[in-house]
Amino acid sequence: MARQLIDTTTNHGTYIGDPALTAFSKINDNFGENYAALALLKSASRADLLGTVSQSGGAATGAVMERGSNGNGSYWRFANGMQVCVRGIGPFNLATGAVYNSGALTFPAAFSGSPQVALHINCSFPYYVTGNFEGGVTATSAAASIRNGYTAAINGIYAGYIAVGGWF
């Protein structure tokens, strides 16, 4: 139903505009339409966009998105159960043929299962430096190995990861 306008200007001879009963009926109809539309809105319209994300029985009960960081990196959690973690590693130097083993890199927030993890490397000769995550990525950590395949040492290598998975 379209919004009902209250007439305040039409001269009907003995009165101007809508009679009181008609005006109040239009007001009630307009509010009724607004409340009906409000009932159709999804839960995000009634939740904080940024805050603590929580769930109960697989249903989101908190904010839409949570952002946090600690000594292990930064993370984003979403009400749909998705979590993203990022972390930078370095700088470090590698001699020719040398391998850097990160050891267990603890995620800034734990996943509910093993996430998908991607490694990126930034250095002077990135096409000679390779890296991957060793087997055994868990819900709480991953370990990276980075190898220098160049004919000379490479200084100032930076690496990092992005891990995507679920938090519930």
C-alpha cells in the first residue's frame, strides 16, 4: 500500500482537510505499513555491524563482523561462520640454497577445523624464492618453509599468509 497523505488544505465547505477520524486512520495505516516492512528486515538490520561475533547452536547471535589483532596477526570473523587470519613474517635473510623454516605460526584466532592457507613472498628476486606450508596445517597453526634458489644470498625477505576457514 502506498503512503497515505493527510489532506490539510482542501476546503470542504464546513471544514478544511481530512476529518479527524480519516486523518488518524491514515496515520495508523502508515504506521502499520512501516511495522510490517520492519518485520521483513533480516537480522543484520537489528545487529551491530562491528563488535563481538557470537553464535548459539550455529545461529549468529552477536555482531555481523568482528576484527581483532594480537602478537600472532590480525583476524576477521563474520556472522556466517567465516574467519580470515593474516600475518606477516620477516624480514629475514637467506643464503644460496638455504631454507627458512618458520616453525608453528599460531593463528591470531583459532579455526573450527583446518583452514585453507596461502603464502606470499616479497623480496628482490621473488621468482627465485619459493615457499609452501608444510603438511599439518591445524585449526590453530601452520608452518612455512621458504627456500632461496638464487645464486647469491637474498636479504630482506618478507613473507606472510592468509588463512580462510570457519570459526564455528
